[in-house]
Amino acid sequence: MTFLDDFLIRAALAGIGVALAAAPLGCFVVWRRMAYFGDATAHASILGVALALSFDVSVFAGVLATALAMATTVSALAGRGYAMDTLLGVLAHSSLAFGLVAVSFLQGVRIDLMAYLFGDILAVGRADLAVIWGGEALVLALLWWRWSALLTATLNPDLAHAAGIDPRREQMVLTIALALVVAVAIKVVGVLLIAAMLLIPAAAARPFAATPERMAAIAALLGMLSATGGLQLAFALDTPAGPSIVCLAAALFAASSLTGLLLHRRRG
Amino acid sequence: MPQMPESRRRMSLIALNNLSVRHGGNTVLSGVSLTIEPGEIVTVVGPNGSGKSTLLRSVIGAQKPARGTVTRAPGLRIGYVPQKLHIDPTLPLTVRRFLSLPQRVSDARAAEALEQAGAGDLAARQMSGLSGGQFQRVLLARALLCNPQLLILDEATQGLDQPGSAAFYQRIEKVRQELGCAVLMVSHELHVVMAASDRVICLNGHVCCEGAPEHVASAPEYRALFGTGTQGALALYRHEHNHSHDHDCAHGNGHDHPHEAAE
């Protein structure tokens, strides 16, 4: 029984850690319409898994490196002939495909592909927990430090320039934060559902927020609620943990949208 | 560093020297030189694609010059009112919070700037719920927060009706009197904006002509760009008719420019 408690607690801590940093970062993803950007970064990370295993480095380092490479590639290619959504679609799916093919070349290593695609939060160990919380703390610190500049650059690049802020540097800060979140969240929700942890709590927080700060705080709360509640659901119903977390987040989003609609009706 | 008389070097807020800007393969601005002195209202007019916005973006440092230099007075405080600002409806933002970006300002200072911009009652409103005119006044208030020496407005009245934009420019004039700041603005509403200016710069990739509004309005280069109708409109406006007219004056109606494209 103690063992059971222990892995559930570790899983809950991992989920809370990811939700805490993913939600405020997710707000920027929503505000800047970068949803596909998050997807592309996440999908590229399966390639990082394959590379990490074949070169025998830590999966975290491999994923972080490919996620960063992906994000900077997209930033560099943006506005050079292809529409952003086309570019992201090409890069996201081809990097996922290359990653899957690369994994199949790995000989002698049997890796559980499903664990990387959908996460394996129940297998989170102490070391994983340290990586997750360390990474998330770094992301939160980064966002805290650049908050005002990031918001200004999100509003309008020229406005940022006039205030002495370089919008490309702020974009870079977000890119790095995104790569970090992807790298640490891969264990918790997996490659395919990371974007959901970024977007859904942020979107669900919108109807209840009057300022950006409040939206980020509410998103973090909803994200943590989804993580812990989803784990309990998974345990009670014997369903996969990562998807259960996202399902609960989606249910919260639906509820919040309905509430927002009703509030709007009454006010309008 | 070229030798300039001490007084002149201290005086000019902005000095563009032989500025050229390229976008991709296109030369948008070539050989533009101009200075802005404290307290003057300078208006840049020109047809679409003449490089007006690029000029302003160069002044605030958002656009790297291909050639030439942009010199700002040391410690110059610039208040910038962008052309338009799309605020995504997913971003919750009150007017008060918007004023504290990126630098936090006190409630008293925010209230003062909103009052100066004629937006005194808007502090608690959401940015995405403002009308066009209210939005512009909030942008103006934000630009006034830093107590600017130079106020830069890029097509600030786009989307406002004529009485609305006339009122906005009257407010700019009032702000100039109160703060003593210089104003650099771009507009295609010639008749409104020229009447309120000390100096007009007619731009079409390069400076075609510049000077007092009356001088520019009668210059052949200007007429070639905008037709002759605008002079009448200017005169009309000078007589303080600021209610709405059905103006038929030409807004850069596709006259070819007589100059060769300067290289």
C-alpha cells in the first residue's frame, strides 16, 4: 500500500509541476496564436528521443536539443514564402515521421514507443521528478523575469521597439521556455498531448480573467486540477493516465465556455 | 562624427542622414534626410507604399537602415502611437493594465495621462471592448506616460470618421501646447492633418518636397502626387470647417510621379 501511495504521489507531483509552468506559458501560446508552434515543437521531440537513445545520452537532453532546434528553425523560416501554418504542418509531421522511422532503426534497444507518445506518468521516478520540477522552475523564473517585455511584444512588435524591447529576443525566450516544457512534459502526457496541457487550461481560464496575470493564475489552477483529478480518474476507471488528464481539462474547458457564454448573455 | 555646431547638435531631437531602407529586394526609402526640432509638428504625407510607415519605424528603431544614419538626441523620450493595434480577444487586458506595459506606472500618473488624452473614464474597461476613437485615445494616453519629447503617430486616425479624426488632431495640438513636445505624424488625410502642421514632408520613396503646409500644397511635386483638389480642401479646412464634408479630393489617386526613382 505504501508503494502504491508513493507512485501515485510522485505522479501527482509530476502532473502538478508540468501544469504549473505549462499553463502560464500556454497563455502566451494562445495570445500569440502559436498553437501549432507548440505542436511542431512537441512532435519533433520524438526524433529527439530516438537520437538520445542511439547516442546514449539522456532523453531529456535529446528532446530539449531537438525541440530547441525545431523551434528556432520555425522562427528562422517564418515569413519566407510559405504561410506559417503550412510550414508548421510540414515540419511537425515530417519530424514526427522521421522520429518514428529513426526509432525503428534502433537495434538492441526495445523502447516503449507508446510511453513517449502518450506519456507514462505512473512510471515517474525520483530523478524524473527532480528534472520536471527543475525544468518547470526554470520556465517559471524565465516568464517571471520577462513578463512585462513578453506581454508588450505580444501586443505589438513596434510598440515593443519604441519601448526599447527587442521582440525577437522575447520570441526567443518563449521558444526556449516552450522547448523546456516539452522536454520535461514528455514523460507526463507524452508527445501527442503536450500541446493540450499548454492550450486547454489557458483557454478555459479566459472567461474568468480581466487581466493577463489573472488568466495565467487561473490557468495554472485549472491545469493542476486536471492533473490531480485526471490521475484519480485514471486510477478509479483504469484508464490511461495522460489522456485522462487531458480529458478532464477538456471537460473543464467545456464547462468554462458554457459559463462564460451565460455570463456574457446576462451582461449583454 | 561630422562636426556640427554645438547648438544644432543639442537642438535636434532626431536627425536622419541620407537614410535608405530596403525590404527584401525593394528600396523603400532612399536618401532621406530630415531633422525634427523640439516642439514642432511635422507631418509626412505620401501615397500608399511611399515609405511613410517605414520612415517612422526607422525613427523608433524598429527598422534597420540599409544605408545612412538615424541619430536620436541622447536620452530622447519617444511616445509612439502605432497605426493599429490588434488585441487578440483571447488576451484579457484592462486599459489600466495596458498603461503599465512595459513599465509600471502609478494610478495617479495613469489617471493624469488618460485625462490628457480625453479618456479619463476608461481605466476599468477591457481593451477589446473599446470603440475605435476610445482605443486611439487610450493609445495616446499610453504614449504620453513617458512625458515624451517627441510624439510619433502613425495613421493614428485610421478608422475614425472625419469629425472624429479632426477632434483627435485638435487634441494632439492641445497636448503639444501642454507638454511642449514635438510631433511627427503620418497621415493620408491631407486636408485634416496639414492644417495642423508646422511643416509638411511629402514622401514618395524619397523626400519630394517639404516646408510649410501652404508651400507644399502649391508645390508642383505635391500636386503631381495628389492632384490640385487638396489645396482647396486645405484652404477650406483653414477656415475651421471641421464638421463632416463629402470630400472628393484625391487621396493619392494613382498619378504617376514625375521624378525618376532615385537610386
